[in-house]
Amino acid sequence: MTIMQVTHTSECTDRKVRWQTPGFQPKIALAAALLLAASMNLAGAAEGRSLTLYSAYRDGGSFQNQTTGKSASIGSSAAYSASLEFPLDASRQFQVLYSYQKSSLGLESPLSGATPANGGFPLQIMYLQLGGTSFLTGEIGHGTYLVGGLGAALFDPTAAGYDSELRFAANLGLGYQQPLGKHLALRFEARGYFSLINSSGGLFCNGGCTLAIAGDAVAQGELSIGLAFSL
């Protein structure tokens, strides 16, 4: 669920932090995460280090179109994530997480660059988070664990003429890991993402401000399954 409003306006009204590079590609953020994790040189022992690949179903949440009084929502869709984990002690890991979702913001009337069939406003959402896992059973790789982190969220419209928006974000979740062998395990997770928007209007604004989003925060939730590979 979200606590946001959508409205159409003709002016950009607030200061924003933007990712200025046009055509931003998700693989750039993933490469940055991998390089960061490699440079940290955490815990030389191999035990507890892992790479996890996730597939998830993410609930996009809903917005309020202030002009029409009707709902506008980020469509629920598949999401994909990758994480690197490094041991901190016997039960905790440091985690670098990158997550990607391709969706759209549903509006009553199509905008320039939107899909005419559904009036959607195409939107990519990416998270880059630094955090960790804590296994409640006391041993990395077995049983129930808490997971969470802090970082950034990038909201990237794919329609021409709109800017990407970079915001502070956090995640928190609960998971269960079931070993399948010495170097492979299944992970099941329920995770929530929370982004601070802090906008009074003009989000995605690039001169004309065809679309503006106003609000304080947006929340997304997902259920995921992942394969963890020991490194």
C-alpha cells in the first residue's frame, strides 16, 4: 500500500535528486553492486559466502489521482533479484541486493509514450540495498532468518521526455533457507520495500510536467523463491 497522490500539473514544484543518464540500464547497477561487494574483502573464510538469484511476484501498490479522484497503481508483476552474502559471524551475513521490476503506472487516460491498450505509463523500478541476514537458528544457511537493508530506489519511466527519480529506500523481510546439498540451497522470502518520496508534485518532471506524483512514501511487498549458491 502507499500514501501517495497523483495529479496533473504544468509546473515542477519541488527539488529532486535525479539520475541524469538517459537509457539507464539495470545491468549497470548490478555491476556496481558486484564491484562494491568484491572490494569490501569481508571474512576471508569461504563458509557463509553465497550468491542468491531470486524470482518474485511483487505488489505494486495504489495511488490516488487527485484530478479524477480515481485510483492509479503500479501494476503488480514479476520481479528479479540477485544478492551477494558475506559472513560476519556464525549466524549473520552482510548482503548486497539488487532488484529489478518492469511495470507500469495505470492512469485513466494514456500519456505520451504509454501503451494505448491500457493507458499505462511504463515504469521500471530498481533497488540497490546494503544490509544483511540474521539466522534465528544460529547457523548460516539453515532455517528461518531475518533480512533487511538500506539503500536507494530508482523509478525510471521508459517513455521519452520523462526523467528518472532516485530516492532513499529500505527493505525488511523474513525468509527460510532449506539446504539441497553442500553448495546449493532453496530460499523462500517475504520482503517489503519502502521508499521515501517527499514530493509535493513534479515527480518525473522534465519541463512540461505532463504527469506529477505527490506524496510522502511508497511501499511494495513481494513473495520470492531463490537459489543460493555457496562460493
